[in-house]
Amino acid sequence: MSKLTLALGGGGARGVSHLGVIEILLEAEFEIERLVGVSSGSLASALYAFNDDITGVQTKTMQYLMSASFQRHQEVLFGAAPAEGSEDAGGMFSWYDRVKSYLRANSLFHRVLRHPGLLPGIVLHDVVDHLLPDADISEASVPLTIVAIDLLTGHPVLLEKGSVRDAVRASCSLPGIFPPVEFEGMLLCDIGTFFSLPTTLASSYAPECLVAVEVNSALKTVPTCESALDVLIRMGELAENMFRKKVRDAADLIIEPKVAGIEWFDFSNADKAIEAGRQAARKSISQLRQLWG
């Protein structure tokens, strides 16, 4: 059986498509020997690493995303969404703009200066507590690496032991939006804002074959950059896009589900995201088999 190391990239709700990719790779009888995930890719990685029944993982994920508990969190994320029919440039830039309007409208703008995140950490706590076991990363049935960045030292970290729930929360804690996570003397958050495809880190394991799954959408034009915050946010988007192009070559194959139409915070289309992952993986199977001649 051909062995693969999967590098699963970040992209919020688009990351649900990873579960469709994994399903098809297993169906094609590829063995996943390691998972390396960043941001939402870390959650997908951990879901499968601790439960090799990928269909069961998909069902559990869908049930949670449709639950009343998660819908309350979704309302918080959607509270900043534009009215139906309004213009939207898409991407992180537009969502930050919505967040600013939302916070002002709800008299919460002081959180920007007084709190480590615009949204409470309980949102991510609830997600990982419902979907992941209370276990150590090292106990995973498939070797698992979760990628985050330590704000104190400035170094990226590869987490292979410690609480899987805390590690995934850290990897998903979008800077400025969710509070960073204290983890074994470090202060961790999502590195995916500029390093959303962990190919170079995954290649350090000398894999037989490295397959990366990219779920971030192409860069979009924005209508304006009026404030200093707008400029800083936009530069972050541009930097992430440029850096992502530089690390693609580290993978033997890139699988790209067509999820550009799904906003990173919109989990209402999780079934479509999973199906997009399936379709992208099916199209890559023949090319993947050719890597073994």
C-alpha cells in the first residue's frame, strides 16, 4: 500500500473539505502515515488521527455543525455578515471590516483594546470539546503534528504531545479574533494567517510522498483601504498569499477543493465543502498513482 503524509492547510469553514479528501484517498487504498495540520487543517487532522472511521467522523462533524450549540456560535460569526445582496469583496479583509461594524453596533469595540481577542475563547473550547477526545496528541492512532506559532519566542512550533484539544484550539486561534492559548510555557495562536499551507514543515519528516490540501481561495480585489487597520489587514492577506505560493513546491502533489465560494466563517455549507473535497481528490488519484510509476 502506498503511503502518504498529508499537509492540511487552513481556511476556516473551507477546511471541512479535508474530510472529503481523506475519504477518497482511503477509498483508493492509500495509507496515511502522518497528518500535519494548521488552523482548520489541524482540526481535520486530529479528527481522523483519533478516529479512522472517516464516514463516522464526517457524520459527527455534520451533526455538531447543525446543533443548537454550534448555531449559537455561528450567529456570533454571522453577526458581522453583510445584508443579503450587498457587495462583498470576500476573504479575511472583508470579514474584519464586518467585525468592526458589528462591534461598534453592539457597543463592544472596547474589546479591541482591553481583551486578547474580539471573540471569546469559549467558541473554540466548545468546538474541540464536542469533536475531539480528551487525549494526548501522542496517543493518536495516526501520527499527528499540529502547527501553531509561539507569540513569545516568535517561532513556529510542531506539537506532537500534550492535550490535543488545547493544541487544536491554539492552532485555530486566529490572531486578534480569538485569544491565544497558553500551552506548556508557550503562548500559541494560528500561524495560518501567513503560513496557511504547512508543506515545508511536513517535509521535515522525510515522507515517502507529501500531499498537501490547499483550501484558501485566490486573492480578491478589495474596493478600498481607508483606515490604518484596513491597510494592515490587507497587507497580511497579501503576505499570506505570496508566501503560500513559495511553499507549494515542497509537496509532491497539491489537491485544491473548489471552495472559493464558501466564506471562511460560514459553516452552513459543510456538506458542500466535504463534497468539494471528494471531487478534488478523485481528480488527483491518477496523478497520485503516477508518482509511484
